[in-house]
Amino acid sequence: MLGFITVNETAGAADRLLADTAGALQAQGWRLAGAVQDNLDRGEGRDCDMDLRILGDDGPAIRISQALGTCAQGCRLDTGALALAVGRAEIVLARGADLVIVNKFGKQECYGRGFRDFIAEALAQNIPVLLSVPPEQLAGFHEFAGDLAEPVAPQAVLDWCHARKAAA
């Protein structure tokens, strides 16, 4: 019940795939919880802005990236904004969901923060979870997920979702 994709193609490909999947499922009437990421191009030579849209929530997107300046080397993630996104997603999950989609199991989740507890709560409620795992976070993800993790081919994401709903 924990499906994951790892996409090594162009930057943002996994984000687009999960956002498109969420859109297709919402159009079919699915109740979704979690978050998908929109990457907003800021022009050549500049990092994109990263916004999380909370699924099942009508509130505004949450900007999780910080503008650190042109010479900055640090992480652009705004952990306070990420915590706000998780809190809003938890409210949606408490109302029930057919599926949880999380944009990424990243460094924060590997460190025990971010959406990690949210994912665990969804699984404890027997709600299937679909997420993206960057190649560099696979070891931490497998440590968290154990034998619950199921790789999903990008072209089979919708089929995986429908199979999980049919099995429920």
C-alpha cells in the first residue's frame, strides 16, 4: 500500500507526474490527501520557486522554497513552510481519503521530519500512499518503509492507484 516512483529524467518530472495523477483522480471523484509540488520557473540562471498544493484543501499553495541569493550554497527548503503544509494535509487526512499522494520522500523525511509521520498515519489507517523518492534518498526510504514499499513504473501510476482502490 506504499507505492513509490523514482524518476531520473528531467528536473521536476516526478512533480509533474504526481500533480497530473492527482488531477486525473480528483476529476474521477477521488478523495485525496497530501501534497503535490508546482515548480515555478523564475528565468534562466535562477532556481525555481517550489509551491506545495495541499490536496483536498481549498487554501492557497504554500511556498516551501526560500530565495537565498545568487551566491548562496545552503538548502533552499523553508522547513517552517513545510511544517505548515504537513499540518494542513493532516486536517484533510482526518476527514478521510481514498489515497494519499506526497510529492517527495526527501531528506527531511529521512531525518524523521517533514511528511514522515503523515505517511505513517495514512498507512496505519490502511489508506494507500503514493510518493516520489529521489535516487539519493532510496536507502533512507527503504529503511523507513521496509517491505511495505512497492516500486511503481511511472507509466503505471494510475493503474496502481485504481488497483489499490479496488482492493480496499
